[in-house]
Amino acid sequence: MIELPVISNQTERVNPPSPELPLNFNQPKRKSRKVFIGKVPVGGGAPITVQTMTKTKTSDVDATVKQIVEAADAGSDIVRVTVNDKEAAAAIGEIVKQSPIPVVADIHFNHIFAIKALEGGVAKVRLNPGNIGSVDRIRQVLSLAKERKVPIRIGVNSGSLEKDILEKHGYPTAEALYESAMRHVNICEENDFHDVIISVKSTDVRLMIAAYRLIAERTDYPLHLGVTEAGPTRIGTIKSSIGIGTLLAEGIGDTIRVSLTDDPVREVEVGKEILRSLGLATRNVELIACPTCGRLEVDLFSITKQLEERLAGIKKPVKIAILGCVVNGPGEASEADIGVACGKGVGILYRKGEVIRRVKEEEIVNAVVEEVVKFQPTN
């Protein structure tokens, strides 16, 4: 259950009903406008991009750039960096210069920080125009963003809705999130600014899904998907996979960020895996292994762990299946690019469905790695 903000003039808090969420899988891809974050297209039929956010102090340029490079190496297409104080605003230009991927400035309330970030060369600004003060301040930011062809992401969260919208709806609902987002969109449109991306996040997965469906139905703006504050890695991965995955399977969403209480690299890995599982991204190394049972006669846990470590740096679209017994093993191993069906202390090595050779248990890891290195993907 989401934690509701305190609302004045209420004597009793009413728990929101759960949104009805019929599944709409296999829907055609939603048509959205295309915007560019640096040279990375988002929306308009472009491939779905994966984002993350740095977790260092932005003023520490070396640490922040190091984290960005690691995220980029893991497959992140875009990175967001908070610009929350004068020191961060002073550092953002150098970070942009050293970053291998487009940098998004995360701005709240302070229009000066937004201007400094734009002057520093950021590729996108995460900003709610209605939260930065006077009409003149809004115009300054939107005018500079338009001049530099920098899009703005309007990001609405269920935990920080405007007081009047909460009072109107009683609690965060999909309609409330939509209304808040469109309030900021309308400010942009009134100032002839249209390079907008929208997010309507919540910690409640069902509410998040319902809100994005509403935005998708009523607008053609590109959508940034995410379950906000999803939590520690295990729980956050599950919540993000369900929320983001459901929408992507319905053709909704143009860019995603998995929010975890973990390293940005882990966020990217989960995001990439969500896309791969839905056939929305080119696979790198994909390792499949059986869940194991009493039929297991090799140390599959050690084998898969070693393979994860040995194959982590290889960027090649290859599917590997390691199966622990002779029941499902031969069939599933033969369907992968490279597979191993294990018996008692041994494994049968497959390549594209053909048996290559028999290997001892202690030789399985080296044999698979050798096959991966030699593997030539077909176009």
C-alpha cells in the first residue's frame, strides 16, 4: 500500500480501491512522438531505451563519471544525474563532457539549476515546470531548452501530488496522476514547447499501470516507464518487472528505468533483461538454467555462477542453456545456441541442436566459454 501524504481538512483517511487491471497483451505498439535525447531517439517507433541514475554526490565528478561509464558498459543508453545544489550545478558541465552517454539533469524547484544544467550541455532535463515558480522563470527555462533542442521529462509521482489535486480526488488515483502530468504539459504547450516525455510513477504497481494506460490512451507523448522507489534488489526487480513488463507487453512505453536500492549497473541489467524477455532488445549472452530438483547429479549452482562471472563482459547475442538432468535437458539444451545436458558427473555439449562432445563436470565451464568465444551469430 502506498503511503499517502497528509491532506488538510480530512478527519479520516480513505484507502484507495485497487484499480481493475485486465490484461491487454499482444497489442500493437503505441504510436508516439519522437524526441531526441542527445543523439538517442525516444518514441516514434525507436527502440526502447534503458536508463539509470547515478547515486554519487554530483559534485564528485570523478566518482560520478566512473559510475556513468560502468552503467554505459552494462548497456545503459541514457543516465540521469541530480543537480540539487550549487556544487552539483558547477560540476554538471564537466560530467557531460566526460560521459559516454547522454546526461539528463534531475531538477526540482530551482530554475537556476535548470539553466546551469542546460548551459552545461545536458541532453534532457527532468523538470515539472509548475514547480519552479513564476511565469517568467518557467519561460526562461523552456526558452533555453527549446533553443538548445533539449527535451523535458515531466515526472509525476503518486507520493508528491499537488495538494489541490489530492483534495479533489481524495487519494492518488490514475486520474489524479494524469491530471497532475497534464497540468505541467499544458504549461509547456502554452509556451510553444512540445519536446516532452511523460512519466506517471507510483510505488503501487497496479496504480502505476493504470496511470500509464490513461496517459497512453489520451496523449501521443513518449512515455518513460518506471515503478518509483521499487525497493531492494529482489523486491524491486519483481515489482519493476511486473509493472514495466505489463505495459511493454501492451505496446506502451518508450524508455524505462528500474529503480533499485542498488548499484546503477544492477538497474541496467534488470532493465535490459525485461526488454530481452519480451523480445524488445537484441540479446547479449543469455544464460538459462533449470531450477534443479532431486534428479540433479552435478553442481549446477557452481557451474552457473562461474559462467555468469566468466561471460559477464561478452557482448554477443548467444543463448546458453545448462540443464541438470536427462528429463528435459537434451531437448532444451538442443534448442539453445549452446547447451549442456548433464548426467552423473558429465555433460553432453550441444551447438545449434547438434551434439558436439561429452565433457566431464569439471570441464563444462571451460567448454561452454570456448564455444561462446567461437560462436558466430547469424543475421
